[in-house]
Amino acid sequence: MPNNFKVPRGISIDPLRHSTPAVKQRNTVDTSFNELLQKQIGSSSLRFSAHAEKRLAQSGIKLSAKQLSTLENAVEQVRKKGSKESLVLMKDLAFVVSVDNKTVITAIDQGRMKDNIFTNIDSAIITE
């Protein structure tokens, strides 16, 4: 019996040519920082965006349990007032927080606060 099977032009039967593209892996430094941050925040109801995590890492800021608690309480206070996006000022740190999502959008240390303009917020709270 003769082999009469023909592959139409333009169709490849080589599985290696049509493999799925490699999955982009996160930088292990970013992953390690995220893991450390999540361990540090533990039961925190707040989440930190990738941008906020990057800012904290760049500035070498490690939030204490007390600071996280203060931040969570501030977010809860502005939530009760109906805020959606808030600026939380803590001694030498500032956080822009999406209140509805309970997500810290960005973190700013004292060195970067100078001459900054905060936009797209509807409230601000000053904490200790």
C-alpha cells in the first residue's frame, strides 16, 4: 500500500516550531522582596501594589507591625468617611491608598516628598 499522505503547503507538522512561548519569569529579587513583605505584613488586610513594593524596596523601608496597624486604621477611618483614594501621611512616609481595594498604590519616603504634588485623591489623613 503506497503512502499517499501529503502535507499542504504552509502547514508545519514540526511541534517544536509551534511550541508555546516561554513564560516570562519574575525577577527573583522582586519575588523575594514580595515574599518578605507578605511575611512581614502577615494578617494585614492591606495589599501593596507592585509599584508600592518597589518604592519601599528602593528606599530600604521595612514597615513595622505598628506602622502597618496605623496605616490600616487610617484607611478604615477614611473609608468610613466615604473616601475612595486617600493620602496617608505618617511621620516621614506618605502612602496613596485605594480605599475600596484596600491597596497601597504608592509609598513615598521623606526624601521624595519634597516638591511632590499628590493628585487623584479625595482625602488625606495625618497619623502618628
